[in-house]
Amino acid sequence: MNVVFDLGAVLLAWEPTRLVQTHLPEHAPTELAAAALGRALFHHDDWMCFDCGTRSLEDAIARMAQRLSLPAARLDAMLGDLGERLEPIPVTVELLEGLFARRDAGEALRLYYLSNMPSPYARAIERRHGFMRRFDGGVFSGDVKFIKPNREIYELLAVRHALDPQQTVFIDDSAANVEAARAFGWHAVHCTHPAALAAQLGRYLPAVPAISAAPAVIGR
């Protein structure tokens, strides 16, 4: 079986609302306002082009600052070194480590990642988190100029690693990304509560042990 992990909000904490509240509190005085501003920042072409490697962070910040009347310096402080501040979600990293152990013990199991992640953040994540070096392979959007939920990025991972779609299960926090994976022929799990992931994955991969919930570290 092949298990393909998203990173943000699955293995690494990603909370745009909290990020906005921390760095732009005067522009988001309530949680609803912070959530709305987070969507305006991160669900727009300005950011998504940075995500898929066709726009620099400097250009993305300049565009967001102008479009949303936000101070560019504050956006730079929030986003410039974000890759260095993305912290693991303990419960799902523990699950992943268990799957690594099963693979290393000889089980027919391969583990991959497929992440919308700008290249500068990807390099920081690879450097900071040892579990990234234990995957059998993976794709960052910023390295390949494709982004989920577009079919091309799923196809790229599948072709690179000769993934049998019926033997592949994909995990993501985005419903759109999950549906795109299913349309591509993969099984897929919509991860909205990391503590529940072991049980969800157990439908496709028998004997995945349940892991007690642990608080996520705030980050991306």
C-alpha cells in the first residue's frame, strides 16, 4: 500500500486565523475577521502563485499589501521565515513514525508526501524535520510549478513512483484536494481532526494503531 501525506494541517500545524491574529491584530479584531483575512490572503492567486513557484515572496507580499491595504513590512515579518516556524503535529507524526517502522520491518508499505508548499519553506522543512528524510519520495508544488487540486501534480507523483491507484491512499485537510485525488483514482482521507486520522486510515491500512490525542503546536 502507498500512503501519501499532505503536510500543512496534517503533519505540520497550519492555522491561518491564528497567524493573522498574531501578526495583524489591528486588521482582524475578531476571530471571524481574522478568518476572513486569512482566506483573503491565502486563497487568492497572489499567494497560490508563490505556492506553486511562479511568483516570488517579495512579489506576493507587494500584491497582497496593495490589494488588502496591509503594511508590507508586517506581512514580511509574518511570512518571510514561516518555513522555519512550521511545527509538527505530534499525534500525526507519531502515526507516521509507526508507519515508517512497519515499512522498515519489511511490510509492503511506501510513504510519500504531496504538498502545496513554496520552495523556500520546503527547504526549511527538509532541513528542520528528520521525518522528511525518511519518506520514499514526494513532491512540493513550489518545485514543480503545479499545485493541488490540479490533476498534474497527482499525476507527477504517480508517474515518478509508479503508484498503483488502487493501492494508494491520500491524506489531506482540504476537501477539494481529497476530491481531486479520488477523481484521479486514489483512495483518500479528509483529515479534519488529526487525532482521528489513525482510525480513518485504518479503513485502508489494517492494524493502524489508535494514538492518543496530543495538542498541536501552533504554526503552519
